[in-house]
Amino acid sequence: MHQVVNGRAGVVVGGTNVGVVRIEDRRVILIDTGLNDTTARKVLRAVRDELGSEIVAILITHGHADHFGANAFTVKRTGAEVWAPDLDEMTLRHPLMQAVMLYGGADPVDPIRTKFLVAEAGPVDHIVRPGPLEIEGVAIEAIPLAGHSMNQLGYLVDGVFYCADVVFPQAALEKYPIPYLYGLTEHLSALDHAATIESVAVVPGHGPIEEGIGGPI
């Protein structure tokens, strides 16, 4: 179910939260797509049935399969263009690279070639770098949050901060007390930076919508 957060900015809440930014002429931009085809179908139903709209662009926060795994399915059914951070875009086009990096650059063993790490490959049409950008007439601020991945970005739209995986919900930390981080120092800096972003609401990659970034992970 689609939930309005503020202005044009909304979300379809799930295992991975998918941002939905409404634009003119019954069109939307997605922020991330989730893990797989099941998620994609859920989001497509919300966009088409609840909003009477079509997906025209996908804006990815970082190159982990649980955030872009539904890209290929969504692009095939909508023709949406894909925007992704520099460096992280590599794993969207070559998903095996996520498992390769986790396995020290070697040929990954079968137990880590799972859907949670290796998604279906898909296109990347535009590279995103930190700073202001405009997609389909919508002003978006790309916020650098590298650390969880090589070049993770958060996005600020209509006062809503889609902060990706710079924070994790308590339930996730209880299950995985040592979260995956590409770079610990970078992640801690990203967390400090995220706490300075002025917003009316924060939509994390996983977990409930919050009023702000609170405390360390």
C-alpha cells in the first residue's frame, strides 16, 4: 500500500522500503525497487491501482541486491530509466560483483550466490553524483552516505530524507549484530552527516518512517 509522507514524496513499506515520488501527468519516480519480482508486483499494483500512475524513472540508493533486485522486472514492464550512484552502478549491471567483493575478489562459492546477493542484471541509464539533480522536473538532493556500500547516496525530496542503509532498525541489529559495512570510518562519517540533514521525515531502507536520524547504529 502506498503511503504519503510529505508533498509528492511517499513510500511503499516492505522488507525494503520503496520510495514513490509523484510527478505530473500521473507518473512516478521510484527510489529503490526492493529485492525481487514479488516486491516489484506489489509496487506496480500500488502505483497503478492506487495512484493511477506509471513508473518512468528508478533512482537507486546503492548497489545491494535487496535495493535493486526488482529493477530488471520493473524496467521490462515499464520502460523506466535507471539512475544509480557512481561505482555502485557496477553491481546493477554486473550483480555477481557484490558476491565477488564479499568473497575477497575470488570466484564466489555457491552459498553466497543467493538472491540476497546476486540479482538479475539490468540497465543503468544515468550516473548520479552527490549534489542537486533533476529527474522529470523534480528537484532532488543526492546526499553522500558512503560506508555501507562504496558510494551509497541518500535522497532528499520535498523535505523527506530517503536515507538508505545509513541506519538499521533495532530488529535487524538484533538479528545481525555486526552489519555489513564496506568502510567503517566512512559509515560513521556518513551517519554523522545524515544527522545534520534537515527534513520533515526520514524513510530508511528498512524499518519504520522516523522523524529524524537518532543516535549511532
